[in-house]
Amino acid sequence: MTNSDVAELGVIDLEAIRDRTLELSWVDRVVVSRAWPNGIRVRVMPHHAIARRTSIDNSEHAITTSEVVRALELAKASHLTSDHYLVSAVPLGFELDDSPEWVLNPIRMSAHSMTGHYHLMMLPISTMQNIDRALKGANIGVEKMVVSSLATAEASLLKDEKEYGVCLVDIGAGTTNVAVYVDGRLALTHTFQRGGEHVTRDIAAVLQTTTEEAERLKLLYGCVDLKVVKPDHMIQFQGIDGPQTISRIELTEIIMARYEEILGLVRDELVKNGAIQGLYHGVVLTGDASHIEGMVYADEQHQAALRRSQYSTVAGLLMFSQSDTQDTIVEQDDVERLSLAKRVKRALFGFNDTLKSIF
């Protein structure tokens, strides 16, 4: 991402949001005061951070919120450098004394020592400064940064899937985000700079046509499974030099090459980190670019399931905005266990209250 990309993002996208909202008959003014940016295409660097073992010094050796907060601060101090910004710190578990089993919430438990394990997600401080500058230029204050894969997982994955092992693959326009959950914990995140836009560019380059025409062909005739394509299906399109004709099989082969690359990158990352054997619930596909015909069959070796949730990241952000437990551990009595539907409903009510205050 270049500085101009960030600048354009902060102005053009927000102007588009305002313009589309003003088209509604009941809206006469739009004021955006806060933002939870997540769709900005920057590579977030994940890191498994381990806080050095700390002793529990109180008389009852009972773990309190203070010890948990200190564990996070130690993990950040040991692994976060001055040239990086911490986007998110997801607690993976806490090792009590010498027990091999990790505890997700150790508060009120007894132990003589505790070691915290965190999944830290960071980005270069210069990138964060560019994002912040662009948003401030549009009079938008950043309330919190959220990694899109975490937001998407919040809305797309079931509790049992996270518990027994699942890989979420979110194929968007410019990037593919991967999040692996095992034993109910986030085990791996990764972002590949590949997505649906690269498929469109491939079609435009091979067929010598415009980006707009390539996108049209992809949306209308795109497929990644040759078994469902009829051999005699011919497609007419507008090339740079005039009208052209191509078989749908040829178009499918162009598209398949890029999707095979994306899925291959995902598989290689899973193998490299030893995560592929523990995915008992297979792979969950989401994102606009995953809704192409034949996608589930293209990844059938991983038991892929396609979640047609176009706004899963937005729904996940609403959940994050109403939750205080994403990056911290809290007292059990303060945790209200809500179903997915209730959490979305609560978030929507909060969002409506914000809109009322704006308008």
C-alpha cells in the first residue's frame, strides 16, 4: 500500500458512503464521527508471544485481573518493538505452575506462578500513521483497529467449529485472510496478497480486454470446476480490438489457475505450521470471491463449507463493538453469555442509538 492509496481510501470511500446514504429519502445529513477500520489492505504480522513466568504473590495465591494484565504487558514488552503498532492481542491461554494444560480464564484460580500466551498482531508504525492521517483528513476518529479475519470469524464460525479445529479462509477483493482455531483458541492468522481482483486482472491480460469487461465475465460466467462446464458453451465479449469469442472452458481454466494458487498458498501455510491435521471441521470459505461457481468442489479435499455471508465482517465488527472481552480476560461474573443472534441484536440496537445521536 502506497501513501496515495491510504490518502484516497480516507477520502474517496468515505465520500462514497456519504453519497450512497444521502440517496435514502429519509436522510438529509451524514456525519461520520467514529470508525472501526478493518478493510484497509495492509499486511498484519502475527506473532506468538509468551510472557515470562510471573509469581502470584498474594497470600492466597489467587490469580486476579492485575496478574493477567501484567502478563499481557510482559508479552508486549518482550515482543513489540518501537517501530510496530499493536493492532490486537488475543489471549491463547495461561500456563499455571508446570501444568501442561492451558487455562483460558485463570482469574480466581490458585497457582504459585503463571505464564501467559498471546497472539499479537502488529503492523509497521509508519503504516498506522498513514492510516491515521488519512482518516483524520476526513474528520474521522479511530476508536479501535480490528483485524478483519477476527471480525469475520466472530460472525462466521460456530463455537463447536472453533473447539474441534477449523480454518476460516476469507477470499476478498485484494487479499485472502486465513484464521485457524483449535481447542477454542486462535492458533494461526495469515494474510496473502491475492484475491478476486487478481482473477479479474488475469482475465483482462489473457483475453486482451478491459478490466470492466473482465469483471463482467468473471461475475457472469466464472467457475472453478470444469466438470460443471458444458464443452459447447461459447461466450462473446468485447476485446480491445473488437468483439471476441471464447469458450467457457477456456475462461474457467484462466480463473482456476489463480484460485489454485490461492488455495495452494493456504495449504502450504497450514502444513508449515502443522495445523492441517487438526482441522476436524475442515475449511469454512467466506468473502465475495469465494462465491464463484464450483468453489466448494475445488477445495473438497479439505471438507470445505461455503458460508454465503456477504456482510460477515461487518456483523463481526458490530459484535466486537459491543464486546469488552476480545483482547482481555474479565471476571466470570461480568461475562454475559449471549447467543449469536442476541449479540448481533444488541449490537444493532447500539448502532441504531448511535445513528439517532448523529441525525
